[in-house]
Amino acid sequence: KAGVTQTPRYLIKTRGQQVTLSCSPISGHRSVSWYQQTPGQGLQFLFEYFSETQRNKGNFPGRFSGRQFSNSRSEMNVSTLELGDSALYLCASSFDRPDEKLFFGSGTQLSVL
Amino acid sequence: KNEVEQSPQNLTAQEGEFITINCSYSVGISALHWLQQHPGGGIVSLFMLSSGKKKHGRLIATINIQEKHSSLHITASHPRDSAVYICAVRQGAQKLVFGQGTRLTINP
């Protein structure tokens, strides 16, 4: 069974640009959550989707958005990139309930220059 | 004060030693996760606890709901256990809140 797949693995952007990251969950998993990891702040929750609906949202500005498609694949978008958005972005999937075991992707390393 | 506090932040030990990493939280929770992150970024979920104790191989996780405290133990530690261990809690259906992580180094 394939694991959680995140694309791209690395990304370099400049300030002011926008970026879209993709996450394909494990087959059959309907919950997808996104996280930002930086050396200074550690891991922080971005948002969580279940059956195409946003179930939870973290404390991030509106520049950060996401969506989930009917096949449970999810995308997150960051508009008007800032230097501080440089981070490892991780997604995780679980079957149904948010308190089930999470399966993480390898992440997308975003560098904003 | 962070909602989730881990101790120690860094831990270095010799191969074979018994390791304990602690996690304290300040809110009522529905679940607590222990995660392992190796260099390169990949995160593996080790345990998800809502009560009691779980064991998987050389790893043991316990949680005391009344004291709002969880511990992760590693028996017979090995250099391949070197990683960052992260505690995360969920309150009801709310977002996951993470501890700052414990960097473990096991020397041969």
C-alpha cells in the first residue's frame, strides 16, 4: 500500500510569489491535515480536511489556504510569499477520525528567497 | 507557558541505556501522540494514547490523564533510535498541538 505522497519535495520561490503544494493520502484515508515545521517554532498545525470540508484551522494568516478533492487528495496554497514562510510543510492522513494514528508524508521543503 | 512541554530538550546516552522522555500538557485531551522524526524530515507515528500504556518492541508509552503527563520509554537503546521525539495532544476535535521535541542521541 502506497504511503502519503507529497509533491514537490523541494521548492524555491521568491517573495511575493504564490505556491501550491500537493498531498495524496493513503488509499481509503479521508482525513488530511497540514503542518508547518520551522527551526524556531517547531511543528504547527495549519488545517485539517475531511470529506472535502475544512474541519479545523490553525492560527495562520489568510494567505495560507487549502482544499480537499473528492478523491481525498489535498492541496495547500500560500499566496504572497514572505521570507518567514520558508519551512518544511508536512501533510498527514488518517482513515476517519482525527484522533486516529497519523501517517505522514516526507514533506515539501519550501525556501523563499 | 506552552500547552505541551517536553523534557529533556536534549538527551545523549550510551547504547543499551534505558531512556525516558516526558511530556506534560495543560489542557484536557482526547488523545496524545508520540512521533519520531529522523534527520531528513520524515515523521513516523509511534503511538496514539488516550489512556493506560502501549508497547511496541522496545518502545513503551504511558499516559496519566489525571496528572496530564505522558512518558515514552526506550529499553536497550540503540544508535538507530537517535532522532527527535515529539509529543502532540488533541483536545476533543480541536487542532493538534505539539511539544518542542526531544533530540535523542545514542552513542555506540
